[in-house]
Amino acid sequence: MSGIKYFPPNLDVKGKKIIVRLDLNVPLKDKKIQDATRILQVLPFLEDLIKRKSKIILISHLGRPKGTRNSNLSLLPVYKYLKEKLNTNMYFYTGEINDEAKTKCSFLKESEVILIENIRFFKEETENDENFSKKLGELGEIYVNDAFSCSHRKQSSIYSITKFVKEIYAGPLLKKEITAIDTVIKNKKKPVTCIIGGSKVSTKIGVISNLVKIASNIIIVGAMANNFLVYKKYEIGKSLKEENSEDVVKKIFEEAEANKCKILIPEDCLVSKSFEGEAISKDIKSVEKDDIILDIGPKTIKIIEEIIDNSNTIMWNGPAGYFESKNFALGTNAIAQKISKNTKNRSLISVLGGGDTVSAINKSGLDLSFTHLSTAGGAFLEYLEGKDLPGLSVLK
Ligand code: 3PG
Ligand code: MG
């Protein structure tokens, strides 16, 4: 995307307070980081700012705490991790965004870093509240958005904050992501196949109705598929599903037909009675009321593998199952292996994105290669659609 103001690598930042919006929304389990990719990717920029003696104020969200403090979604584990990695004094600010925050930030010495606790603990963040954005903006003199993966959110620390800081830029990771995705968009070859999975249904389902225009095939997997299965009147038992998704799904099928795009949904699956249970393979017609669908089945894997072999561009976001358990990582791993093999052997253009997708790839332990692996999920899909993301529009 052209017109974005990127952080000038030679900008004089010595002694300047820089607010950096990052995506430190990493998967946690029992307050332990499951995959640190998103943190590791921003380290070089932070190290550079430290070396150049700026005063660094970090902002991020973690999960969706809906405006209340929730210790399970605290950034504390991320703070500890960063503190270990960065060779400097580092502080964790858990107070309100008010004069106290401003004072704390003004006490920073050169090369010191302060991380602000999960910004979504404040309901004003997701409301994109003006006053809150102003207070955030007053914490520093320069603002850098290095969270491409959050740039589809019209929220205070991404969007309205930019009105209240004089100097605003996009960070180097954001630049790297956009450059890579732009290259893929420019070079994409037909047939294009999109594989959409994961559980964040509400924010992705709208995207699919637009992707039908650029793709020959859309493969729906993961919890996303449950909405399509219900629409087709299949029993999904206790599986995760979005309320009132039927109308959107209907529209997707209609638009897919109008655009000659094939929509593929699972024909078989792996179910269990609980997330920790053993996997039972079932035809999609045989799911029972107390089953939870946790992965795609072998027949569906075979169909997807054939489509991948016959595609020239693959865009993939969202795991095919509950990959956190090895019993249900089979679909995700099979898709990853097939895409990787085609990328290596015949230069298939493959771009993958999403926090969980990246985490699943790392967890698989497989030696895989893709054209581009993005930290962004929802933002990546909306960008592919050709949308002007709110967080990027303000950086121009
Ligand atoms: C993500 O994980 O996709 C980003 O951190 C954005 O999170 P959100 O979908 O909760 O806004
Ligand atoms: Mg995510």
C-alpha cells in the first residue's frame, strides 16, 4: 500500500519518548507463553530504539477482556519475557491512563522501556474514545504503529491516538508485512485458493463474502466450518458456533455462485466428548448431540490436498482444528505440509497468516517453507480483500 509514512531509519530519536503500538497478543496457557513469534519479531526494532537512546513506551492488547481487568489476560508474562530479552531497565505500568501514567513515562531515562498493561482492560480502547486516545497520545512525542495485525481495528491505540501525537509512523515490521503481502497480491496466479479456519468467526465471515471475488476455491475448516454445516442442516453437537450466522452464510453461498467460486466444507471430521479426549473419526452426517467437532477428517484432508496440488496461489488463515491437542492437529499439519511441499517443488505462491496459524506451524515441529508467513490474521484477510484498514489510513 502506497502513501504510508514509514519510520525513517535515521530519525534522531535520542531522548525522545516514543509510543510503540505492538501486537503482543500471544497465546497463553496458565499464564505461560505458548508461542513467542509475535514478540521475537519486534525485538530488532526495540533493540534498535534502545541502542539509539530513545525512551520507549509500549502499548499492546492481549485477548479480548472487554474493558475489565482480568489477571488471565495480563501482559505480565510478556513483560517478564521482554525484560529477559532486552538488555535495559524495563518497567510495567498497571495503573490508569492519566496524569500518573504521564509522569511515569516522563521519568523514563534514555534507553529505558515501559510496558503498559493490557490496553483492552480499559473499555475506552475498543470504543476508540477521544479523551482516552488523547491521554494515550500525551504519553509520548512520537507514535509508531508496528502492529499490522491490529490495524483492522478502529481502536484508540491504533486509530484515534494518531490525532494527538505530532509525529506518527508505521514501524518496520508493519512495513515488512505489507511489502510481502503486496508482492503476493501482485504476483498471484490463478487458480487462487483461500483456506479459512480458526474460531474468530464473526470478524472473518464478512471477509469471505469478498474473497469469493478473487478466489476459485474457498475451503472452510476449523470452527468456522460449523456455521456452514449448520446452514446445510448437519448436526454439530456441542461444537463452537456463532449465533445467527445463517444469513451471512447464505449470502456467501449466493455470491460464491455468482462469482463461480467453489466453497468446500468438511465431509468428515474428528470428534470427541471433550477437548482433552481421544479423537473419533466420523462422517459429517454421523455427528451426535454430545460430540464436539475438533478437526477435519481423512477424507476432507485428501480433498484439500488435491485442491492445493491444483492451485497456483494459496492464502491460508486459521487452523483446521484444535491443534493445541496433538489428537486434533492432524488436519492443520497435513495442510501445512502439502502447501510447503508445493511451495518448495513448484513455486506455489503461499501466504499464511494469523496468530494461531503461526503458532500451529511452530508447534508442528515440521520443517516447512512458505512464500510469506504473516503474524496477522484478520488484518491480513481484510488487506487481501483490498480494504483500506483504519489503522493504515491514519498513517498516510
Ligand atoms: C489477532 O490476534 O488477530 C490480533 O491480535 C487482533 O486481535 P483481535 O482480533 O482480538 O482484535
Ligand atoms: Mg489471534
